[in-house]
Amino acid sequence: MNLFQKLEGMGHEQVVFFQHKDSGLKAIVAIHNTALGPALGGLRMWPYASDDDAVKDVLRLSRGMTYKAAVSGLNLGGGKAVLIGDPAKDKSEGLFRAFGRFIGSLGGRYITAEDVGTTVDDMDYIYQETDRVVGVHRVHGGSGDPSPFTAFGTLQGIKACLQKKYGHDDPGKASFAIQGAGSVGYYLAKFLSEAGAKVFVCDINAERVQHIVDEFGAEAVSTDQIYDVDANVFAPCALGGVINENTLPRLKFDIVAGSANNQLETNDHGTALEERGILYAPDYAINAGGLMNVAIELQGYDRDRAYRMVSSIRDIISRIFLLAERDGIPTWQAADRLAEERIAMISKVKIPYTKRFKDRLSGRRSHTTEMMG
Ligand code: NAD
């Protein structure tokens, strides 16, 4: 891989490799864009087959965080970290504390959080070395499980979709096929059932499905049948890449709106969805509730504020639909454009001379004077 060519192409600012032999730490932090603020993104622990695979993953994920934060109206940039190792075997206090010390050395440019393969307990070790971490335990001012917020945000996005497609925003008048009965799928099924909606659900884990059937009266379907369900909305809440050339011809839904990351196998599949008359709520915009929730930790966590902010997802999705209509582009592209326009605008707003900059200058001058004296 020609790394610098790749960084230039994807627009990354900085990539940092950390190694610490005694703890076994091999980590990469990618900071994609800090025009809006410090780069925030989770720490993924995974037994990557090669260093190249780890680099590719961290570059892709950190870029995604820039777009997610930007479209969500957050004053945060995009970053991500990967830790090479098996989360089932290779975790230790030393590993996460070493990682904490290293990211502390980045001077606040990167803030870490939980991701695939890491937990709140791991974040607590990192927190012993640096405060540049969110998603810590509630006793330290953390925000706890993000899934209910992600599901609540997804529900707000669904309301925007219903409004656009049917001229009403009542989930109780619609039917839903939820793929994945995990943390987010569970809460989404709960919120939709409470609103009076008809809910179909599937999962490879039969116990999780049964739980939702028993608790909310949902109807179980198989993991293959889910694509053929006759419902208004398909809500992918499990895997990425589920909108692809095999599934597309089967979908009879009017709307695709769910929490899963990277739902489109490629952007072309998003365009093909629209050509079939199916409205798509871009994944990184509709599933930003979890990010908004942890971001509030940085100002002192407040649950009510978190819910208020997550409610804004309805407006964000509506704005994406308006832009798509105005510019005659698919919704996935409108989301990207909204994010890019915000980054470009805020970068320009930051140009004028500020007092903070002046303080820094005078600090340097007195330091220089001291040295000369
Ligand atoms: P989870 O691991 O709790 O649940 C995922 C569920 O999907 C599991 O129950 C799993 O058995 C099921 N599953 C796996 N393969 C499947 C298949 N082929 N068919 C049907 N079900 C299958 O994860 P989660 O936290 O609920 O997240 C769900 C999705 O939302 C993921 O894509 C995640 O990246 C995304 N997301 C989650 C959050 C959050 O706050 N948890 C935030 C943003 C995005």
C-alpha cells in the first residue's frame, strides 16, 4: 500500500502507530479531519490478519466518523483507533493503560470510546491514564449503554421517513421488519410496539427473537424471509452490506431505515434503491444517537440533554431528503453533501483572528523572552 497516496486520497490528517512490547500493544489511531473539533471515534480490538488490513480498516472507519459527526451537527471531527489482538485472549490492564497514555500524548486531538471488541471496563483502564475517553462507567460521569439512544434516534429518523412517504409520522399506522434482535433491535421493537406498530423480527439467535415476541407481541420470521416481508419499513439492525444485488430485487418495502452501519454494499446499491422507489435513510445519519449520547459526556453528562439532541435526528433526516430533492440526487449522496458543506462552512468561519490565538502568541513571546533573558 502506498500509504501517503492513500491518506491524500481519503483526506486524512494524521495516522499514528503505537507499540509497547511489555503490554503487547500494537495500535493505530487515524485522525481524519479536525475542522469541526477533536476527532472522536471508538477503539476497535480485532485479530487483523495483517497490518495492512488494520490500516485499511482504521482509515475507512475514521473517515466515516467525520461524516457522522458533521451531519449530526456535532463540534467533533472524525477519528478511530484499532488495537491488533484477540479480545477474547489478549486483553489486560497494562494494554489499555498503555493505550491511554499514548492517546494522552496526542494533546486532545483524539478522543476514544468503546467499539467492537472493547467494553466499558476497558475504557475505565484508559480513563486512569487520560481523560480523552468517553463511554466510561456512570460513576465517572459516563453515559452507560448507548443502544436505547441509538434506537430512539432511529425512531426519529423513521418518523421523518413516514412523513415524507405517507404524509404522517405515526409508526402505529405502519408495519416494520426488524433485522437483528440485539441491543438496538430490542429497543426499536419496544418503541415501535408501544406506538402500536406491527413488528416482524428475525435474528440468528432464536432466544433473542423469542424475547421480543413474548414481550412485545412481535411476529418471528426467519433470517432469509426478512427480505420478503410485506411491511412498510425494513429496519436493518444487524449487519452491514444487506442492501446488495441479491436482496434488492426482493424488497417490497417503501422505506429502508435502521441502525446498522454500512447498510449499502456500495453507494450504487443506494442509488438502485431509490430507482425502485424505496426511500433510504442514510445509515450514519439515522444511527448517530449513540455518538450524540457519548459526545455529551464531554460537557458533563445529562440524560435529558442527550434525548433532546437525539430528537434532532428527525430534522437531520428531513433536511437530507430536502437536499436530495433540491439537487436531484440520491439520499446517500445528499447526506455526504450536507456533511461536506458543514465542514467547509465551519472551516471558513474559523478563519478570523481570535483572542485564543492571541493568548497563545503572547504565551510564546514571554516564553521566548524568558529564554533570552
Ligand atoms: P448487537 O450485537 O447487540 O446485535 C446485533 C444482532 O444481530 C445480534 O443479536 C446478532 O445475533 C444479529 N445478527 C447477526 N447476524 C444476523 C443475520 N444474518 N440476520 C439477523 N440477525 C443477525 O449489536 P447492536 O448494538 O444492536 O447494533 C446493531 C447494529 O447497529 C450494528 O450494525 C451496529 O454497528 C449498529 N450501531 C449500533 C449502535 C449502538 O448504540 N449499539 C450505534 C450505532 C450503530
